[in-house]
Amino acid sequence: MFAVYQNKAITKTLSLYQDLVKSFAKTLDRMGKGAREDGNRRRQITLHSFRRFVKTTISDLGYADYSEYFIGHSGSTYWLYILALHTGAKRIQKKQRYSERLSPI
């Protein structure tokens, strides 16, 4: 992720998130979708609601595993598929057996 402006050598995650929120709000305003909730500062569309919409849309198309991967969940089974493409089937089977032992019943 790129920071809009940073004046320190070490970038803080919170400042990156705040820059992203501001940019997202400006984009909503330019599109005419920046409406706010009744008498509230909060917008009707937020980053989190947009993220949920994207995940639900991809899942509803039948790609639930990919939707988990797409929004950044590291525990997604899609990661196992990606790993198999790059390292071969033996390693993926070993990782899958290991993750099955760790997962609760």
C-alpha cells in the first residue's frame, strides 16, 4: 500500500488507513455516492461495507474460496491451490494434512 504523504522514515499503519479512508470518501463524493446516514457523520457506504459487498458478490458467483483469498484471509483454501501451482502437489498435500490436524472438529 502506498502512503499519500509521509514525513517520517517509518510509516504507521493507522496513517495509511486514514489516507485511504479520505481518498475513498473523495471518490464517493466525485461519483455522487457520498450520502451520509440520517443526521450522522458516517457515510452510507464505508470501506468495510464495500469490502463485505465485494466478498458477498464473489461468493454468490460460486467462488467462496476465492472470495476469502481476494479480501486477504490467509486461512483461505484458495491459498492451498496457489501453493500447489508453485510448489507441486506433494507439498500441498502435506500442508493440507497438517492444517486438517490443527482445525477444530
